[in-house]
Amino acid sequence: DAGVTQSPTHLIKTRGQQVTLRCSPKSGHDTVSWYQQALGQGPQFIFQYYEEEERQRGNFPDRFSGHQFPNYSSELNVNALLLGDSALYLCASSLGALAVPDTQYFGPGTRLTVL
Amino acid sequence: DQQVKQNSPSLSVQEGRISILNCDYTNSMFDYFLWYKKYPAEGPTFLISISSIKDKNEDGRFTVFLNKSAKHLSLHIVPSQPGDSAVYFCAATRGYGGSQGNLIFGKGTKLSVKP
């Protein structure tokens, strides 16, 4: 049973560019949440997708957008990249937007470096 | 403004002894707390949780204590093993069951268990 997978593993971009990160949830899961973990910090909630809609959003600018596909996989898009966007981006999946937090599984993350 | 604080960036413990990791929070609306363990190049893995109606929860070698009046929780690992060496994150949420995506994380404590 494959867990949460994310691609790519690493990515290097320059300021002003746009980036798309991808996430496939654990088999049987239908809800995807995205987190940003800057160096030396804990993960910070970006947004959550359920039934192909954004259900919750953290304190992130509109440059951060996402999408969920009918197969429950998800993309995170970041436009007009800034140096401060350099971070590990984590995807987490669960079954149902109201599931107990314990049942949320995290992927290994995508390391984004903005030069 | 950090709502979840882990004031010890690192902790070193001898194998077989007790490890105590601490976490403080400021938002009295938080009603569910979790601990995650993170190894390098992997996503956070759920370890143990506690709701605000309890003051203790145990799972094998791991026990979490919650002191609501002090807004403080701690994770005890007894006995500590070298495989426990990892970064431990404390996380909190409000609206248990309704906001499982929006976890607020601390910055983490790196635990080293020496043989």
C-alpha cells in the first residue's frame, strides 16, 4: 500500500518564476492538505482540499494556489517566487475533511530552493 | 506570534533513560494536541495525541501529559532507544474533528539518544 507520494523530490527555481508541486494521497484517502516548512521552523498550514474544493486556508498570499483532481491527487502552485518561498513543502492526506487529526499521513516533501 | 512553542531546540539523553520533551501553547481555544516524529528526508509521522478533556494519554513507551491551566504539554519516552533519535514536533488544533488540516506546529526539538 503506497503512502503519500510527492514529486519532484527537489526543485531549484529563480525569483519571479512559477512552480508546481504534486501530491498523490495515500490509497483510500480523499483529502489533501499542504504545509510549508521553512528551515528551522515547524510546518505551517497552507490550505486543504476536499471534493476538489479549497476548504480551509492558512495565512498565505494568493500567490499560493492549488487544485485537486477527481482521483484526489493535488497540485500546489506558487507564482512570482520569492527567496522566502524556499522551504520543504509537505503534503498530507486523510479520509474526510472532518477526520481525526491522528489519521493524517504526511509525504516526504518537496525541497524547493529559490535563487 | 508563535501559538505553539518548543523552547528546547535539542535534547540529548542516554539510552534506557527517560526523555522529556516540552511544549507550551498560548491559544486557549486549542482543544486537541499531537506529537509527531520526523526523520531526515521523511515526512512527519504521527506519534500520540491528547484531547483537552484528558490530562494523560499513554501508548507503549510514549506518554503525553497535558496541563491546561499552565497551557503546557510534555511527551515522555521511557525507556529511550537510539531509534528514537529524531526531530519531535508538537502540534495543536481547535475544533477537534473539524479542522484536522489546520494544525499549528512548534519549531521542533531534536532528540539524540546515545547508546
